[in-house]
Amino acid sequence: MSQNRSVEIIEVAPRDGLQNEKVMVSAADKIALVERSVAAGFRHVEAVSFANPKRVPQMADAEAVMEGLVGRHPGLNLIGLALNARGAERAVAARCTQINYVVVASETFANRNQNASVADLVAGTKEVAAIARAAGLPMSVSIATAFGCPFDGEVPVERVMAIVETLLASDPFDIGFADTIGCAVPPQVTEMLARAQALSRTVKWRCHFHDTRNTGVANAIAAVMAGVDFLDASTGGVGGCPFAPAATGNVATEDLLYTFDRMGIATGLDIATVIDTARWLSGVLGKPVPSALLRAGLFPARAA
Amino acid sequence: MSQNRSVEIIEVAPRDGLQNEKVMVSAADKIALVERSVAAGFRHVEAVSFANPKRVPQMADAEAVMEGLVGRHPGLNLIGLALNARGAERAVAARCTQINYVVVASETFANRNQNASVADLVAGTKEVAAIARAAGLPMSVSIATAFGCPFDGEVPVERVMAIVETLLASDPFDIGFADTIGCAVPPQVTEMLARAQALSRTVKWRCHFHDTRNTGVANAIAAVMAGVDFLDASTGGVGGCPFAPAATGNVATEDLLYTFDRMGIATGLDIATVIDTARWLSGVLGKPVPSALLRAGLFPARAA
């Protein structure tokens, strides 16, 4: 049943997973979450967000989190999210090893998330790219609401491709398609990636799925089958977006790993360690997390 | 994006959905659940189970439920589940229009679910088939633990196919592959259906997925792509099995409909009505139900 495929999963629980929680997670626990992810085999972690602390107070300690991580895990890519040039400068100063800049594909969400127009956000890529280049860092760009917007509804794939074409001029390391509100279905993913791949053979492609409408695993499979390079996922399935109503968490890392492991899709990650981390994270947050695998356990059951 | 495909969904919430609930749902509410399903467009409903009332007390009022339904919904297929010949006789007496007999693919589960061996259950198909034939009713057969057993672990596809070959001798209307503990992944589904279809071109094929490990939607898509005739699903995602540890509900009907509607897979069902029913059922049960669509709402949002 092996698919002879592999995919690199980026652990985003420390950033996307925690940014919408009511509980303020300590920097020490955020650092522990990254360290547990390293132990599970992750080589890429979105560790922090350099958002405005007044708007996203859960991420106000980004510099302190980075301070506890920098230089301690050789080979670990510590990605910092930036919503603008100011965020990118903070990411460089905090010694992130990659900057993930966010643009948006729909006007109302662009306004609510970053208080800017789609055109301004896309144009801002050049400035962020210059900051990253000057620091010798790769820049990735995430396109939020790429599959649909909670306010504007359908987002035509042509509009997303037009954004991709502009982004490519800034020579990003990867471009990610974010299903911010978990509305995508697999054929959309297949089409998005096919059209994107036709625009560049050098840039890496990434998808970021939320499981809001129970399509996260199916979309992730479709992305792998379409040859996606990276998938974002969140241990425990924690997360959501402060500016997207009814958004739920990213697809749970361990739920993806269960399916991928059983399908023979290689990730290099240890699912049992990720499930342990989900259990620990549930304790930190003081509530159940959405993870199906934490609740159900592995199949076949492993000896304890 | 249309797939030019269609699938017939069988609503199983009245049976599989309620058999494991702590709350005893009244016959009137069970009847109302079926009637709401008819209003949503369903033509096939697994309405009742003729299990031993001492072992599955939630289904003890099967005859009363059927009494409230028989003859009131022209064209509606009222399926009754039978675990043995006694159950099949009760289904006939209660005027079910189809009997769904259950066999099991793994020994330990066969023993716990029906206190019999796999061989005895498979052999019992002949007796149930004779009862159905004498009453002029179609018989379907569900193969439980077809993708894995909570006690015995892996279930080889060859063993399932050997069971299928024996069942075919009884000329069933359909044969269903049940992922009783929600452990299947899509390539298993694809392989199971391809091998089954090679054994008979006349019997209909059905799949029954639980969402225990977040693979229900992906498996259902794989089944449709492989040309499955019927899918079981449960409004609200309610359900579980009294004899399978950590089993959760069937994949939610409305979660399947969201994906299928967006993919252009025709079902003839109205998702908004199903979501309304899930909300009502949550009230009847006095607790949240697993449905993602009930929580998240449709995309794009519909005018109220």
C-alpha cells in the first residue's frame, strides 16, 4: 500500500496553535513545546509570531521564546511569522532562521487581519524580502484565505494565482496556501497546486489546513499526492485565528501522521512522541484538544 | 471541479447512532429522526436493530419504532439490522423493507459482538438469506472489523475477500465493509473495493466509516472514487459500538455532504436540513455531537 512518497511537516502549534488560546501560555512552556517537537523529529517549527502585542497578546513574548531556543538545537529551522516589515525586523533581531510573511487573498480579511488591502500586503512582500535577504534568511510567504474567506466567501483560484505571480518576483523560498477557515475540499487543493507548480519549478510549495469542516486530512492527502513540499500542522489540533469567526485549529499533526504512516508516506516523525506532546499540551491548556489520535489511540495498539 | 459522480447515502443515526447512547431515546424521537431524514431527501434509513434487548437496551423498542413508520413514507427503504436468524425474523415481522445482517472479520470481535465464531456468522448468512427470500425482502450483509479489529489488530484483505466469496453464494443485495473502529486509510478502501468489484458485477457495494481517527471523510471520498454504491453515515456523527472500546461515531452525514456538495458529488440530500436535524438531535441527547458542520456552519454561508 506504500505510496513511495514523503512530505516535510512544519509544526505550527507554538505559533498558530497558541495565538488564539484564552490561557496565556508561559514562554517556558512554549519553549518546552518546541523541544518536544524536536524530540519527535521535527526539523521545521514555526516557533513565534511577531504580531502587534496589543492585537495578539498571546505572542507578546516572542523574543523571550526565541532567546530560549536560539543556538540550542543544531539544524532546527526556527520560523518566525511576520505580518509586516516591523515584524520581519523583529524576527531578524530575535535570530529566527526563516521569516514567514503573511499576505491575504480577500479584502475583508486582509483588512481585519492586517489592517491593509490585499494589494498593499502583496506589495509589502518586497520590503520583507529585502529584510530577509539582508539578514541572509529565507523568506516564505503564506497566502491566507486562499481557499475561501469568512467574510467575502468564494476566492477564485485565478486571484490566488495572480498573487503567486507577484510573490514569485521576490524569490521566496516557499509559498504556502492557507485554508484559514477550513473550507477547502481536495479537488481545490489539487488544482491550486497544479496551477502553482506550472508557475515555478524552483520555489517550494506549502499547504496549511484547518480542520474546521472535517476536510483537513483529506486535503492533506490531496496535497501530498499533488507533490506538495511542506505541510503545516499543529500538535493536538490546537489553534484558530483571532480574526476569523468560528475558525478551529490546524489539522492535528498526529492525525496526519496516523494516516501518512498507514499509507506509507514518509515524514521522519514519531507519532507516539507527538501524541504524548498533545497530552501534555492539553494539560498546559487545561482543556481537551481536538486531536482524534489522542482520544482514540494508535492502531494497531503499541506496547506501552 | 465536478467529479460527475454520485453516491447514495444510508442514514444510520437511528440505529448505529443511538445504540451506544447513555440517554434512552424515546420511540417517538427515533421516529422523528427518521422523518427528519426523509425530509432531507434520504431514501434509505437504517431505522432499527433487532439485537437482544438485554445486550442493547437502547434498541429494545425496535418494533414500536417500526410501527410508527411502516406505510407512512412511500418509497422509503426501512432497513433493520439483524445479528442472527431471530433478529431477521423480527425484522420481517416488523415489516422492515430490507434486512442488514452482520458478520465479523475477526474472531475476538465476533465473539464479543455476537457470541459466535467468524465461520458460524458467515455460515449463518444462508439462514438469514432464506428468511429474507421467503419474505420477499432484499438482504444486505455488513462485514464488521473489515479494516481492523480492536482486539486482534490487522485484518488481512484476503480474509475479508474470502468472507465476501462465501457471502456471494447467498445472493445478497449489497455487501458492506465496516470500519468499526475507524482505523482505515484511503488506500485500504480503494484496494478493498477494487478486489470486491472483481468478484461480482451484480452485487452492490457499501462502506461504513467511523471517524475515530479522523479518516472518515478521506475514506468516504476514496470509496466514491472507487465507485462504491452506498455509504452509511450518521447525522451529527453520533454513535459508537457497545462492544468496541474507544469507538466513536460514524462519520457525520453533514460532514460528508459538505465535501461531496463542494466536489460536485451528487447525493440528492439537503445539507441544511441535515444540519438542522443534527442540532435537534444534540438537544434530544442533551450533549454536543461530533459534527464539524454543525459547529462551523456552511461555507459559503447561506442566507437564513
